[in-house]
Amino acid sequence: MSNYKATIGIECHVQLHTKTKLFAAVGNDARDAKPNSLVSHICFGMPGALPVLNKAVIEHAARFAFAFGVAPQKHSYFERKHYFYPDLPKGYQITQLEAPIVKGGKVKINIDGQSKSVKLNRIQIEEDAGKNTHPVGTDYSLVDLNRAGTPLFEIVSEPDISSPAEAKAFVRELYLIARYAGVSDADLYHGNMRFDVNVSVSDNDELGTRTETKNLNSFKSVEKAAEYEIARQIKLLEKGEKIVQETRGWDDSKQITVSQRGKEQAHDYRYFPDPDIPPVVLSDDQIEAARQSLPIMPGEWRKRLSELGLGESHIETLLEAELESAASYITFLDDSLNTNIKTLADWFVNIEIPLRRDESKEVQLNDNEKRIQLYAAAQQLVQENKLSSTNVKELLTSILLLGTIPENIEQYAESQGLIQESDEEAINEIVVAVLKANEAAANDVKNGEMKAIGFLVGQVMKASKGKANPKLAQDLIKKQLKI
């Protein structure tokens, strides 16, 4: 296998979260809608139906271009791509080929500490098709056109990806960019982003025959499909067989790709400019407005958080958090003059983010200013040795679920039994009792086995019902044992 080189290119379809469809004034959110309830004569392709371009889609596209380091094209136009499936009643898809709204751009990824840029060929606007369903045990299919006409961005990479790990990193970064640029909810579960993975292998510098595995909807499936296709193609070549250029599907239960149909060429679709839709012409002012509207992107957030001393794991978890929360976490960390940035990041990553992802619980505190107030107060209590690392989790969890900030957070923590005991005399009484009850561990500490002191501190915490200041407890143990 080491003699073969894999080449991977990825096409990503991103569903935009505009209020209405690309060319029809009907709702664009079909997640909970009844089948064929979000449709019009345009979606059905009725004779004489004239599409009207959604202005918001063009604004999204212009802004999206800057997310990849390029400006949108001043001049672009739409074409008809002809094919015949039940979920496309008019017999063609409106898309862009010769003159897409975005050309070029790049996506920066990081693999094992090594940075790499994957170039983009284009980003084009197109409409989605409907959805076919095949009820089990029947001999018919059902067609739902709610999704027909939904605006999409098709992001086409150059074949710059050389491993399944790079493919996974690339699609994850597209996901983050789409969310942070504000063009899509990027909800993978509901198919807001779908990936087509093109794979070829070769034992020389020429590209091999490629296959395309379509409609993958998770980062992991992209990685696994690429892994499987690389291994499958190498196995065929080593047996002297040829790779067939075809479209394949992903069987997630079996973790394999399966043949679906022969791969069409561009001429099979008989592209030509759509006569009903005028070309899109952007002015310099529109392009500049799009550039100014671009929010802070993941790459810039990474830079800021890295400069604050956070590690890659914390940074990536923060970036993947629910978008509004993630932005407030990062802004809080970025603006904080407090030196315990890592502690705050730990709380976000290990307490609040898991709590928000727990479907059995509902976080009620969603006001950013109040949440920042809560975290600042909790950190102050920790710095004053009034709140232990265990009890800070209970405090934050309790108030996040409660939804209101107590007038005095310290008094609230005390009423919940969370404020730790720092009275030296009271803790010393507990230490004496613990040492008497655990003479073997106390002797181990005396003899230099300092690991045993952790056990003794734990016993003090248990006896004090978690209220003892652990650092003070350890100091008093050492004092009692005269070490």
C-alpha cells in the first residue's frame, strides 16, 4: 500500500438559512413541515412559472467568499443542469458552472501539528432537489418537494487532500466556517451540510480513475468512506483490475461504499444559461459591504485563544460549542484581565458545554452578561479559597439550570453548603481524628510516601462533607506529622 498515493477532492453542499427559497417566496425550513406543504408553482416547475432570485442568497455568497480569503466575482450567472429524477419535476436544476459567484479561496487545516492549505476551485449557488422516500415493504416511492428550491452553496475543493484524516479536518473546518460566517445552521443531523468525496489512487504522479461517494453527513463518515475507498481501489489495482468511474453510496451500518450508478460527465447534463434569470452583477459598494459584514472567523479565534495560553483541545471544544455561547465564552476569555484564563476555559469545556448538550437538562441562564457575572463571581470565590474545584461545579450547574443570578452568589453558595471551611482550628480537629483513624497511611507519609497524603486529604474532605479547604487540610496534616 505504501507505493500508492491517494488523491481526494471534496464537494460540500451547504443549505442556507434564508427565510425563503432560492427562487420562490415560500418557507425554507422544512424540518418539521408536512410533506409538500412548503411548495409553489415554481417548485413544481409548472408551465410559465418564472423564478425570482432571493437577494439574501447573493449577500450570503458575497460574505462567504471573504471567509475563504477571496472577493466574490463581480459578474456571475445561472445555468440549467438537465437530469431526470422524480424529485426534480421541471427536469433541470438551476446552478452555476461557467461563472460561479466565488472562484478560488483556501481552507487552512491542521493535522498532527502541521498546517496545510487546501485550495478551493469554486463556490457556486444552486437549488436543492426534493426528497425521495421508499417505504419498507412497499413497491412505490414517495416524493416530498419541501426541499426543492432550497438555496445551496456547493463548495468544490481542488484535489489537494491526501489522507482520510485531512479529509475529516477539511469538512470540519468548512462546518465551522459556515456557522461562524452566518450563512447556515450547518445542522448535520438534518442534512444542512452534505459531503461528496472523490477518491483516486495511483502508483505514479498521474491521477487515477476517481469514484465519488455521495451524501455523507458526518465528519467520521467522510473519513471512513475515504479510508474504505482507498483500500478498495488499491486492492483492485493490485489484482490487475481497473477502477470504474462511478457514483457510490455509503453504508454506515457496514462501513463500506456501494456502487450506485455510472458517473456522468459534464456534457451529459447539457448545461446552458438560464434564460429566465438575469446575470448577477455586484457593485464595488456591495462587495465592500460584504467584506465589512464578515464576523470573526475560527482562524482568528484560534489565534486569540492560543495567545491566551489555551491548548488545542480546549480551543476546538470552545469553537464547536453552540455558536452564541461559543462567541460569548471566547469574548469573555479574550477580554478578561484575569490571569486564570485556563481555569475559566476548563469550566466552559467541562461544566457548561456538557450541561448544554445533556438533553435531560435544560440550561435556563442564557443571558451572556448574567453568565459572565456568574463566572466572575465563582472565580472570585475560588481565588479567596472559599469554593473548592468540586463545589464550583455544583454552584455553576445549579445556577445555570436555575436561570436567575442570586443577588449575593456567595450567600447562595453558603446556603447550599458549598462554601469551604477555612477555620484552621475546626479543620485541625478533623485532621487529628483522621490521622488517628488512619495510622498506617500517616506512617507512610512520615516515611516519605507522599502519595498517601492525598488519601488523608480525601478523608478530611469526606469527614467535613466537602467543606474543608483542601490546601489548608494538607498543610495541617504535614504540621501534625511534623514533616
